[in-house]
Amino acid sequence: MGQLRFQIPSSLTEKTRADLALGYIAALPDFMPWPTTSQIENNLYCVEKEPAESGSLYLPWPVQLPGNVSWLAGSTHYLVTGTATLVERDEPYHLLTELARGKVNQVRNQAADWQGIGLTLSPELFQSLRETSLSFAHTVCQPNSLDEADRLGTQALMTAIQTGESLIDAYIEQVLATRKGAQGKLPFYFSCGLDGPLTGEAEEQFLKTFNAVRIPFNWRLIEPRESSYQWDRYDALISWAKQHRLQIEGGPLVDLTPTRLPAWLDQNKGDAQSLANLLLDYLEATLLRYKGDIAFWTILANAHDTSQFAIDDEDQIWLNTQLLAAAKQIHPDGRFCVSLSQPWAEHLARDERMYSAFVFADALLRSRVDLTAINLECAVGWASRGSQLRDFLETSRMLDLYALIGAPLTLYFGMPSSTAIHETGYTPLDDGNPWSPEMQAAWARRMLGLAASKPYTLSVSWLHWSDAQEHLFGHGGMLDAEGKPKPVLAALQQFREQHLRVP
């Protein structure tokens, strides 16, 4: 068991001090967390992890930036941020100095990498990078007391985060301009999960925003009794999509969450072969019915979560490979992927499962299954299945990491527009972040821009259309529970009009 120790500010709020329990250690090459425990003794934060090796500390930290950083403007936000790689030593590290060092290193290295592929930095951005470096130099060289070190460390961290966001702005703007080139707009699919046909103003708004539709099949509703299928709602939705000449994405075909699995399946939990047989029957019935209408399918969502079937990680990989192989046999012209939740794998820090999404995806590809893409579910702001909030430099790094696996990416993404408790499905995180319609809109436009700027990203899909319809992620729709549009709808309509066309 290894240990890292940190000197923390004596002035920490009760919440920030409590949030230190969420910290974890991660390390190269995949930045995935190790099982981590921690304790606080006076102002000393002690973090223990399994391997006695160097690693980086990641934890949520309060951030308040000026209004020119739109999605982080105003209120305090709690962003997961990390240190540089740290070796174990007897002398405690100074926490804020190391958080600043980690972010400054990330900003400087990313700027250099992107300049190497042709990114042009404006004089203002050059100056911001210079100020970031100087601010960190003051943190290291000038403090006369711990309080002064805390103040300078905080200033350096905020400056680095703000510079990182400016760097992301430059990257998105220049890469989108280059990718659009002579075509004018990107041939990029942008869809949304929809559970039934739309009419009237809702239909008009949907068609202005999206050039594709995603159909999330609900196995519990389709097969309420074994071998008894109910297709009416999906027949109607596909007919509506074809009428409007929308590209149709199927999936997830199976979502590994309790409200989307048939109740009669419970008696087979723990038996991988029995589960495979039942899943294959349902897969065959669905693909045979709709393969003439749908070419691209997400077979499983939350595909690496072993808890729903009560099987181990190896059986979960085997189950995925069986379904993918069968899908290709049934629908030879189809294209198939699986969806993986929590791409940053925070759950590993609490030792909940053995495999991260990254390791699971790599294992699937090594099994030589015919995968068109890997889907990442970036559900930022929800408890349990969701991810904690991070800045966009960290989000870009995560996407680039998964691209190294060698398969194209598709994305499901969303953010809640409210902090209110959601009675069914996944509720928004109660972590101090100001989930609001305005924050959701600013984050969503930025996330779509980042995804569209990545050449390995095939498509993006918002998690669900309306909070008035059946959905998993509380307050995550583009319409509220009364069917009124949220600001996110106009933000994404504007992006589609400027940058996207039907492929």
C-alpha cells in the first residue's frame, strides 16, 4: 500500500474538506483510477492507494472564473482537477501548488502538441500562456507562509484553467474551419434519443436541431413476457423518421439499468449462458424486424456494468462478444457498437468493478469482434452512472485517450438543467455545482463543438428529447416537464445551422 500526503489550507470550507474523500490516485498510461482511501488529520490530507508507485491525485475543487469563460461564469463550480505525477516521499506536498502544477503542465503541453499539428495561437493566447507560467513561478518561488502559498496556488490554478478554456476555444474554432473546408459544413450526424413520434411545434424544433434520430429500445416494454413482443411504438417512430428523411440510429438495444430490463430476467441472473440465450432471442427478433430501416446499432449501453446480470468481468466481455457476433450474422450489412458509461472510471477508486470502460473497450477489440465504433456515454452531472464535472481540456484529453484504442468514437452526452431530486432513474449530483438551463446550454454547445472537431468522432447524440417523456437521466432533456424548450435547444440549433449538414 502506497501513500501520498498533502498540506491543505486551514481555511477550507466544510464542503471542500468533505470532498477530499472523493479524491483518487490515477497514473499513466491510461489515467484510470486505482482503489484509493483517504483521511484528514488536522491540515494533513493522507491518500492511500494499492500500488506503491507514482501517480496523480484527482479531486473536485471549487473554481470561480470571470464572466468571459461562459460556461463557468458566475457561480462557483466544482471541477475534478489533478496534480502532475507525484512520487511517494516523507515530506508532505502542498496541495494547491501541486494542483496548479498539474493544470499548468497540461495547458503548456497541450498547447505545444496542438501547435505541432498547425494550431495558430493568437497574441492574446500567447500572453495568457506566459501569464500562466509566471503565476505558477510565483507560487513556487515567492510564498513567505502557508497562507501566501495557498493564495498564490489558487491564483495559478484559476489562471491555468482559464487559459485552458481559451486554448480549447482556439482549437475548436480552427479545427472546425479546417474540417469544413470547401464543403462548407461537416458531414456529421447529430441525433437525440426519442421515444415516440412528434407533432406540431415539437416536431418543427426537433427537425431544426437534429439531422438524425436515435431510437432507444426498451426491452422491458418490448418483451413484457418472454417471447411476447410489443412493437407498436417503435413501428410508429420509425415510420415518422422515414417520413422526415432522418437518418435512424438504433439503440441502445439493451440498456443495462433495472428499469430497461424485463422483470422476468431476474431468475437468470448469475448464469451467463442463460442470459446470453435470452438476449440473443431478443436481438434476433429486433434486428430481423428493423434491419431494412436501421443500419447503425448500439447493442448494449452501460455494457461493462456487471452488477445488473450478477456476472464477473470476463463473462461480461464474453456476453458482449456473443451479441456482436450474432448481430453481424443476422444483419451482415449492419454497423454495430457498444456504449460504455463513466469514461473517466471514477467508480474504480471505490473498487466497485475491476475493469474501466477503457480496459473493457480494449479487451473487446482484442477479442476480434466486428465493432464499427465505441460509444462513450458522457452523462456529466448525474449520480451513480454519471460523471463528475471537468473542464474541457480534460474532456479533450479523455476523448483522445479512447481514440488510441483504434476504433472510431460515437458519443451520447448530456447534463442536467436542475439540481432537483429526480424520483425515477438517475438523479442530478448533489455536489455543489449549479446545474441550470443556462449552464446546460453553454456546456452542450461547447461539448458538441469539441466532439465535431475530433476527426475520429462519427456522431453525437443527446441523451433524450423531453423531460415529459420516459427517460433515464433526470432533468436532462431539451424540453422541460411541461414541454417548453430549454436554452440548450436554441444553442444546439445555432451550432447545427453553422456547422453541420446531413451526411
